[in-house]
Amino acid sequence: MGQNSANLAALIGSRICHDLISPIGAINNGLELLNMSGSGEGPEMELISESVDNASSRIRFFRIAYGAASNQSMGRAEVVSVLQDNMEGGRLTVAYGPLDPQPRWAIRMIFLSIQCLETAMPYGGRIEIYCDNGNWTLKGHSEKVNVDPALWDLLAGADAQELAPAHVQFALLPAHAKDAGRTLRMDAAPDRHIRIRF
């Protein structure tokens, strides 16, 4: 059975996230045991606990964004939980609108889109996510929108050349959109908003 590069990357992402979540969970369990014994106090333990929580939330986000997807549904509570944990303490807030469960492949595209929008909103802001009859819109609001044309042209089908690891979402999102039979559209108003639709 053949694999295209996007699907192979998703399988690799799933494997990495799966293998990392277990040791992070074990560290968290160890911290809980230390707290129960009364020896888990102090700024050092708080720092470790906060770091474990951050790593866990990032892995949950990456597992959806970069892992293998399917038609299996994800409920609103799970999506919102992952988004809130991942954005906690950051300059970006996300408002996820849909109330009904949504297919995992769509949530993967949403998470990749969020990372694309994040690059254009260096000073933070708010991302609003809507779904109308299966048509998705993500709209980022920020005091300053900074769009790099070389990156955003990738969403329209331009070839990725010398792409930095921090920008891999710009190559994966159009590949996953093609697999899903979706067309990506982007528009931006400098210093106001930027929007991705599919």
C-alpha cells in the first residue's frame, strides 16, 4: 500500500506523539506521588509541574495537527480542552464555535490553520472558528497582521522550497486539504484581520 508524503508525515507524527505521551504521563504521576508524600513543594517542583503540563498540552495539540486523521468524530469538549490548554498563558486566544462533533480530519486542518494564523499574528490576538454547512472559516483579529507572502503562497499551491521547521504547517495544510477535496482560500486586511477558509 503506497503512502503519499503528507500521510507518511502524519504517521510519523502519530508515532512520535504516542511514544512521548507515556513518559510525560509517568513524570506527572511521579509529581503527584511526591505531592501526596509532602515532598513535592517549592518553586523547583512548581516549575517541573508547569513544564510537564505545557509539554502534555503541546503533544495533545501536535497529535491532532500532525498525526494521522480519520472520519472519526471529535466532540466539542475535547477540541476546546486541547485549544485552551495549548493557548494558556500565551498572547493568542481561540474561540471555537461548532457545538456538534466534527470529523478528525477537519479538526486537523483547523489546528494547522491556527498555526498558520499564529505566524501572521506576532503580537497575539484572537482567532474565531466557524463552521456553516461543512464550510470552515478561521478569522484572526490582531492589532498588527504580518503576512509573509512566500509562506502564504504555499496555501495556494506554490512549491515549498527551503521551508523552516517552524513553518511546516504551510506545506502540510494544502496537502491535507487536497486529500479532503477542499480548496483553501486566504485573505488579509493589514493591521486588521486574516482569514483562512476551506
